[in-house]
Amino acid sequence: MSSALDPIAKRQTRLDTDNGTGQLEAGCQMDCSALKKCRCLPVASLSLASSQETLVELNHLGRTERRMGDTELSYYLPARESGVNDMWVVAKRYLHLGCHAPPHLLERERIRLVWAILRIRHPLLASKVEMHSYDDIRFVYVPPHSAEHALDEAGDDLEYRTQNKDELIDSYLNGPRTLSDDRISYLIVSFPDDLRSDVDTIRCEFLICAAHFLGDGMALHQSANDFFGLLGSSSMAELSALLATEWQGKCGKLAASPVDLPSALESRLPQARGKFAQIASRVDFERNQKKLIGGQTFPKISSAARRTIVPTVSFDENRTKNILKRCKSQGVSISSALFAICNFAWAKTTSTNPEMPSLMYSALNLRSYLLADKALNDSYWFLAIGYFNVMLPTFLPRSGDLMATFWHRARMAKLQSTDAAKNPLTASRSREMARERGNRARAWAKEDDDKANGVWKAPPPAPKKAGPSSNALIGLSLLGNLDGMYKHSAFSEIKLDTLTTGSRQRAGGMLVFGYTFVGKLWISLGYDENGFDKEVVKRFWSNVLSCTEEFLIN
């Protein structure tokens, strides 16, 4: 097991002889008429470089690989069959990401150049996965042997469609899996309306797909911002020159060393020194876990067919400003208020076991805890999340001021969230949690494989766990103010208006998402509609919306 906790990087030199001196083809590189899914805009022929020097052969750089850490592995192993935890962001100008933009900014060659630049800068995006054993699963990156080769590879992981936002999201969440071990990131560009040459702007939907073991939500959104920044602020010639420069610096003769892959989270967290410190870390982790008391859960139903839906609401800019002002006056953030919203919504949904608290969980950004590392500084695409829990009473007072109770619970959520983020033991607890999640993932993966091979034998019944239940009610993905991450002024001609984010849920999965974007507060509920009692979930979601109106708006 220890081998997965201490990721290694192995490099094998391999020479390539392709000089990559060819020029880009005009227009689409795919057989659109055959595929019937690409509606490309015309683009003139373009040379990637002004001289032979920019397309030199790969001389001393070869295959780079490193083992996954426990956190990455805990996301990879459950996702092998159906793509559970594959992340998606839809941006459609308007943003999911959805947008409106001038046609010339959406030409296929321009988008292909931008996508290629990002893949050179962030090599995990262009990597593959090799599984040798449950303990030995590796990212493998083979650098492109020329800038044109990088462009061709980017084009292989780029697709054009004619779906609208809802069709695009549904096909990703519920259709055949988009990603695989050989393709762990993918870009889909969709034009839902008929393309016309006599309009100033057209509607476009972007879907940026990435396996969750590849990186976290912050990496995904930062990448989307960089994508639009390049797309909306550079000429084709500038993008072409930039790709050549990036390739030369990372993969060509100007590269000082083989390409580095960002290190795994566990190798970058401060390590416990000495046997005593290691034992103390484990004891603290176990004692902290025993403090968690839950017992509130959504009633589940068995279904062979998973179907994820994501009902989403947004509040206009004026309402959002008032919500922010009200939260600030109470000394909490919207994120803390959303814990209280879910708590009140569930209390109004059920009357079962009101004495048991509601346990909710969320992701914790661990980037500030990481030790300095050049590979990390060169790329933000890596997974750096831990987890924390918020416990709140389930019952509501029979009399008195519900408004005061609501804000009190929001402050309780804030205190628990702050303690999780600033506790001096956060790094050691996150390391122990990663180890535990990795061990669970290995055990469950082996069980799944044994069942598939017909050799599984049921283990003896596990002893009943002592103490109260620690079952969680729901998870919350709280992204904060995304307008602080998306620099809209840097791509002023591209008007993002919608963003939907989430993941391809496991059977019986459920997450609440909350964030602000383009000045609006967005709340969504992503869940497997075939995995829960539909009436209960419907009541809960209705209560989420009514509690938002009652406590944050009215």
C-alpha cells in the first residue's frame, strides 16, 4: 500500500524522428459529412512557425510517468466502468459555459490552437492512464514531437456538435462515457442554432470535460478562464507563435529537462516525522472521525438504470447583491448560509429521527498546505482536495423566531468550516483520510472485479459498528464567487452568460452546488433521479428554494 502513498516519477528516453514540417490544413480536420456532428467555420491555411527551427525533432525528451496518489486513486478506481466522478463544466456563451461570440472567434482552427496550448502547459490534460495493479496506477505522458503534432492531438480530443445546453449536459451525464484511460480530458463545442454569416454574434455552448482524478474544480475553472482569455484576446498568428514557443520551451530543444508531471497531493503535504508523530496523526484522525454523528439520509431505491439530472436556479443581480449584503450583516458567507438552507429544507421534508443531527460534507481546498514544488508551480492542473463535515441539529423550534435560528445555524456551519480549514492538524488529517479512501477504493475495486470474473466470495459479516450512525445526508460543492476567477474583461467580445458545473454521478449520488457567476447566485441539485424516492427529493428541492426565498431574500 505504501507505494501509492509515495508517488514516483520514471522517465524513459525515446527518440522521435518526425520533424513536423507540414502546415495546417484549412478548415476542419475531421470528416464532418460522415460524422454529421461538426459544423465548422471556415478558416484559412496557417503555418505554425516561421522557420524550420520551431519544428525541430524531439531529441532528448521522452515518456514521463508517475504513480497516482491515494486521493487520485480513490477517484479513478470507482470510475473505471461508468465514469463516475468525471467532471464537466458547460460554458456556452452564455455559460455552461454558454456564450455569444463573433463567428471569427469560434473558428475551429482558433479553438484547436488554444486547446493545444493548454495541453502543452498542463501535461496531465494530454496524459493517459495505465493500470498495472490496484497499487500501481500511473499517469503516462508522451510529449508531442512537434508543435503541429500537439495541434493534431488536440484536434483528436475536440468535437463539434449541434446540441443545445440541456442536450449537451444530458448526453455527457447519462449517455455513453466520454472519457477513458486513453482520453482523460475532452473539449466539446456546440452550435445549437443554424449558423449564418450575416450576424455579429452566434450562440455557442462549450463543454470542458476532465476526469476528477486529473484535477479539482478550481483547476477546471482556472483552465476555462485561460481558455477564453486566449480565445478572445489573441490573433491566429499570435496563437500559432505562442503554441510554437510553448512547445519549444516544454518539449523541444529549449527544454532544460524532461517534462514534469505535477506531483500527487500526498507527496506534497507536510509529512509526519518519526514513528511517534505517525502514530499520533492516526490516533487524532480516528478520534476526530468518531465525533461525527449523522443518521439523516434520503430514502434510496434500487434501480439498474442510473439517470442524473441537475435542476438549477439562478437569482438576478439585484437579488444576489441583497443576499450577499444580508449574509455579510450576519457575519457569514453564502456558503455557510447554504449549509443552513439544506439543514432547514431537510427538517421541513422529514419528521423521522429528529433527535439525530444532519451531517453534511464538502470539499476542502488544500493548495495552501502544499510544499513548494516546481512542477506544481508550472501547472495548476492537479487534485488537491480534502474533505470536511458540518453537523447541525435536525429539529426546528416549535415556537420562537425561526429567522434567528437559521442565522445561528449558518454561524455554526461557518465555525465548523473555518476550523476544518485553519486547524493545525488539517494536513495530517487529510493525509490519513486519503490513505483510508485509497484503501477502501482498492478493496471495492477488487470486489467488483472478482464479481465480474465470477470468483467473489462473500466475506464473513463485519462486526456491528459501536456508537451512533455517521451517515451523511448530502454533499455540498461550494465554489464561491467565480467572477473572481473569470476575468471577463480579458475576453470582452465573448459574453458568457451561463455556467453549469457538476459531475457524472454514481448510482444513488447527490450533490448540491452553489456559486456566484456573472453577478448571479446559482444553486443546483445534481442527483440520480432513479436512485431515490422521487417525492422526497422533490419536496427537499422545493424546500431549498422556499427557504432561500424566506431567509435570504424576503
